[in-house]
Amino acid sequence: MMLSRSCISLLDLASGDMVNFPHTPRNLPRVITAPGIISDIEEESTSSELNISLSKPQEKIIIVANFLPLNSQKDSESGKWHFSLDEDSLLLQMKDGLSAKANVIYVGSLKIDVDLSKQDEVAQELLEKFNCVPTFLPPEIQKRYYHGFCKQHLWPLFHYMLPMCPEIGNLFDRLLWQAYVSANKVFADKVMEVINPEEDYVWVHDYHLMVLPTFLRRRFNRVKLGFFLHSPFPSSEIYRTLPVREEILRALLNADLIGFHTFDYARHFLSCCSRMLGLNYESKRGYIGLEYLGRTIYIKILPAGIHMGRLKSVLNHCSSAATAMEIQKQFQGKRIILGVDDMDIFKGISLKLLALEQLLRQRPDLQGQVVMVQIMNPARSTGKDVQEVKKEVYSTTGRINETLGFPGYKPVILIDRPISFYEKSAYYASAECCIVNAVRDGMNLIPYKYIICRQGSQIIDNALGVAAETPRTSMLVVSEFIGCSPSLSGAIRVNPWDVDAVADALNLAITMPAIEKQLRHEKHYRYVSSHDVAYWAHSFLQDLERSCKDHYRKRCWGIGFGLNFRILSLSPSFRKLSVETLVSSYKRTNSRAIFLDYDGTLVSQASIIKTPSPNVISILNDLCDDSSNTVFLVSGRGRDSLGGWFSPCENLGIAAEHGYFMRWSREAAWETDRLEVDFEWKRIAEPVMRLYTETTDGSYVETKESALVWHYQDADPDFGSFQAMELLDHLENVLANEPVVVKKGQYIVEVKPQGVTKGLVAEKVLSTLNEGGKSPDFVLCIGDDRSDEDMFESITSMVGSSSAPEVFACTVGQKPSKARYYLDDTIDVLMLLQGMAAASNTKSSCRREI
């Protein structure tokens, strides 16, 4: 049977039909169950919920990552596993940024395979001793999930490597994707076992768990959920090649806060949301917010830091001092350039070696003086590419040492073995320069560790014979394609692909005057020591708390199936307008005012045919023929189009161009409040708009009698939005002294006379009816876009002080609005109007019979 190409159903996963693996044991304490949609709460409890603080003793912070922050060792005699905390784990070090009263629970996998019969015992031990909840994935799922989808698809793609041919990547495999989703479901199940969704915060880490937010949000609509991506996020041109691109984007948008190391990564993510999901974002008081179905997903940009306490304790350890003395003796009289990298294809190790070779050829006097020590950390994945990188590194090293070395001197020293943190810190402290030459990397904390180690410690200083008052120096050569690069303004940034430029940078680093090295080091040290891992964790959780403060102010609806599930979040008073409710009120009233938008309300925005259908004409005529009704069509379209289209409607009032022109019936003359209007401003604005049209493919200018509109719906989303902001600024400057307003709407920039809004149309109609002794006791207003919000606001404020008429402000589509009601689409609108028309016809028939 062929596998469906549609997204995986969450119900299938929950039933276990998707993959064949045992259900997760549910024997952990504090299991919380809740309905899929949480009911509304009273205002009294809302205020108390919003005052939740990270310092409250009963609060939990659940940190979810692929691996738990644990080391494990198996007793060879008893066969029993022994566990200990991994002090080098970022997840463990994050606790320093949290309140001492916070209860931190870790959810993740172990790096070992535990027998099925021992899993419950191990799980209980880890929970009691370390507050860790292990996710025991079956070996086959683990292999397909981690070594398959994560390492063969996501990791290369996020590092800008496309599977153009079998030699450089694997084509998308849907079985691996299913394993990825299944594994994320297991992680979500484990979180559900320990979470109190009303109070706890969940912080999910990295690309291994990008669809987990959907599972949690589907189970607990108001879960307080943050996600941080530790890898790069690729540009939209790269990301769009992923067949499950939208599923992953929508899953991430089920978080409340999404964190990135750099603005570039965040910008790429936002661009993908704009291009693929049509979502807009804006800066709100310094925070970037992404509006999504009534929810605001905030974007956090902050690079992770290092654990100062851990590094200082290592520097003050006797093992570090002893190793530093050995290094000093081994490389006496030589200047060390240090490289520390994982063994993978993106770290640029060979490019770094080629740059050293170039330097030594250009500067023969440095031969015998400069040594590059390259520490190679174990590879995090297996595969042919890792072996090829290793082979190339050894081959290049051998050639350099053979051609440029001599007895007693090797230009390159490779350290390809497990190395303790103490030994690594001693190399950091001894190196005059550190180079990180990755062609693409996430954060990379190597430069931060190097800076702190170069600051030294009393024990290290004594071992190296450095006086305490000696000025500290450090030099960094970093790739511009790594996450820490923007935060290191004193580093020499390089393009790793430009071997000549990297060689020049190395030369500059070792020949720079000591005073400049000192100033650069001091600048870096101030930043790294103040922006440590505690600062990073505290800042993220502080923003997560702020991002979740509105959870209980709105009602939530879950919509969509499978990984397309998302939450619609709206005001508690916002509800669907039923035909029965409206018609009942309609029948009870005797003087009615009805305001209707056109595009998106009476005719679908997606429809190619924009003229009104015979059904629309018939319904409007039935409503207008009722003497108790005053019906107005309020649109941004021109009066010629509207007047011609609705000529069959004798008693229909029309407000064209957002109310600049008005007429009360077909036989009435068009009127405007502005008898002498100067449109000289068009001569200024139109050439500017034409200029932007010429430079923005897919845009055009619409000329109205009273306004000019620049449309960019068919332009590139990013470029069109950028040009719209530029045009808005340009027009505001050149039209500053003109009696016009410049507004940016949905894919438009419009210039129109001041004081022209749909809200003023509603006010004028209602005022006229009041002055004529026909004060309405029923007001209906239906519209679908931003311009209609003015009408909703006007009718609410105008009739609010009168004798409590029936007021129905209704938007089309479930979205945030000043209206209290909504209808799903134009079909619902026509059904509603048809119900009122039928009521009017029934009333007329009764009168004729009488």
C-alpha cells in the first residue's frame, strides 16, 4: 500500500497505527488530563493567573531536548548503568539563570540503549535523582529519527546543503519523516506526564523537536511554550525545497516564543512565514511579533553564552595548570594558533589548514615559529561524508608538514582523540590566536571559551609564569557564517572560502600590536562575561512569561487536522453571528440601518468575477424594498463601477471610494462634503508611485477620482513589503504639507483626502436618520478588512449612548477585530442576508393580506 503524501494524522499517531512501537509507559507522577479546548475562566481568576512569576515555588520549568544532560557508564561486572550529571551540558548550565525555587525537569533521550525490562527502573531512578524523564525510543525509530531525518535531511539543509546528487546528500524519505514525527510524539507524551498546563513553562530545544509544539498545543491549548533553535535557519530559497516545509513552520508557530541566535536566522524564518503562509510581522516596542490567527508569536534574538563558573573552576584546577605547563614546554619559542572543531563537513578544517599553508609560504620567516594545533572533537554523526572529511584533513596535514616542516618542527599538530575539558582549557589559555573557520554553523561557543581562558586564573598564571598585573590579550579569526560572529565586534571576520583572505587575517592576528590585542580582548571579555548562559536563560524565560500573559484573556479554538493543527485565539465576547439570533432581532425592530462592504463580503476576494451575482442583486432589492430599512453599500471601489453594477437596486445607498462619494438611492445625485477639492497632490504622488511600480515587478497603480492606490499583491512578498514601507515613507515626506493621508493596508499603499473613512459614512447615515426622526433600533455592519474596522468602531460609539438599539458589528473570517461577531465567509454573509430578506418578504405578504 502506498503511503499518503499528506501530513501525518495526529490521531493515527496517538492510536499507534503509524509506526510499530510500544506505547510510552505512563507510570510517572503528576499526570494531568484536560479537555482539548480549555473552557473560559472568570475575570477574577484571570488576574491571578496573569501574575504568575518565575519565582513561585510550585512552578515547574520543563526543558525538552534530544539528549538528557547526563553521563552514563555501565558496570562491567553487574551490568548495571550508573548515571551522573554532565556538567558541560548547556541544558544543565541554564539552571543558573532560573530562580532557585524553580523546579526544573528535563525530558530527553539517553545516549545508550537500555533493555526494555530495565526501562521502568531506570526511569524511576533518573526522575528521583536527577529530575530527568527519559524517552526510550525503539532502536529502529531512534535510527530513522536521529541518524535518518535529523542528520540526513534537516541538519544538511539547515546548513545550506541540498541533495543535488547521491554523493552530497539523500533525497527526501517519507519513512524517515514519519519516524521523526513519531519520535516527537513520544517526547510530547513524556512532557504530558509531568506537566501542569496551567502553571508550568515548557522550553523545547533545537531542530530535533520542531513538530513537538503541535502535539503539546493540541493537548493543552494554553500551554506556555517556548522553542529555541540552536542551528542556523536557512534562507527561504533553501528551506522551500523541503517537502514538509509548511508542516514544520505551522508546528513552530504553535509555540509562544521562538528563539534564534542571530537576526539573520530570525529574518530567514520570518521570510519563510511570509512567503509560504502569508503572515506579516512587525516590531512592537522592541519585540518582533508575528500575528497568527489571533495569537502573537514573539521572536527572540539572543546568542547563547557560556557558563562562567564552570570555566573558572576548570582554570583553577591543578590538571589544567599541569597541562598548560606541558604545552608551554612542548611549544617553547613558538606561537600557537588554535582550532577546535567537531569532525564534520561544515567546520572548514581543510580550508583553515590551506590558509596556514598560504601564510607560511608568504611569510617564510614564520616557519618554525607558528604552529597550528587542531583539536578534532568526535563526530556527532556517522557516514561517508565524515570519513571523507577526516581523510582530507589528514592528507592536507601530512602534505603541509612534509613540505613546510623540518626536524623538530611540524606546522600542524592534529589531536584526534578524546580530550578532557582541563586539557582543552589549557590549550585555550596558551594559544595566541584562535580560529573558527566554519562554512556554516549555528552558535559555536569556542570563541567565548577561548576569551575567558585567555583571561587566565591565579593557578594558570603561576603555572605559565605570568604576573597577575600583566595585560591580557587574545585574537580571534572567525567565519562570518557562524552565529557568534555578530557579537564579537573585535574579531577579524573572514569568508572561509577565501583562503588568501584567511591567511592575511592570521598574519594580522599574530602581528597586531599588543595594545590593540589587549583592547580587543577587554571588549570581548566584558561582553562574554556579562552575556553568559545564565543571562541567556533568564532573558528567554522572562520573555516567555511576557509572551504568555494574554493566554487567559482570550478564547481558544483548535482548528485543522494532523500537523496543520493550530489555535485560533479571540476575545471572549467574539462569537459567530447566527441567522436565528439576527432574524429574531430583525423582526422585533422597526427602523434599521444596514452597512455592507463589497469585496470580501458580498463577493469573495478569490473570485475572478468581481461583478455582483443575480442572487446578490435579488437579496439587496428585497432588503431595500422594506421601508423600515436603510441599506448602504460602503466600498473602496469607484462610483462608476458601483453605480453601474447596482443600477437594478433602486433604493440602495452607495458610498464609493470609502465614502468620498455618497448617494442615497439610484435616482439621487452623488454628493460629497468637499465642494472645492484641490487634487494637485496627485501630480506629486502619482510619479512617485509609478517609479515604485517600474522597480517592483507585479505591482500596479489604481487611479480613483479621490485617491491613488499602489497594489503589490502579486509582487514578491518580501520585496513588495519592503518597497511598500519605502513608498509609505517617501509619500509621507513629499506630501507632508498636503491635505491627504497615506495609509498602508493589505497589500496596498493608499493616498486619499483627509477625513475620508468608512467610519464617517456610518456616522453621517446614522446622524441623518436621527435628525429625520427615524433613529435606528437595529444596526448591522458587515465587512472583512481594516477599512471596515472604522465602521465597527463608529456604530458602536454612536449608538452606545442611545436607547439600547440592537447593534451587530460583524467581520468576515475568524480574526482579531473590533467587531463582536464574525461569519466564516461570503457564503455565510449571503445566507444571513437571505434570512433577513425572507423575513421582510413575509412581513410584506402579511400586510398585503390584511
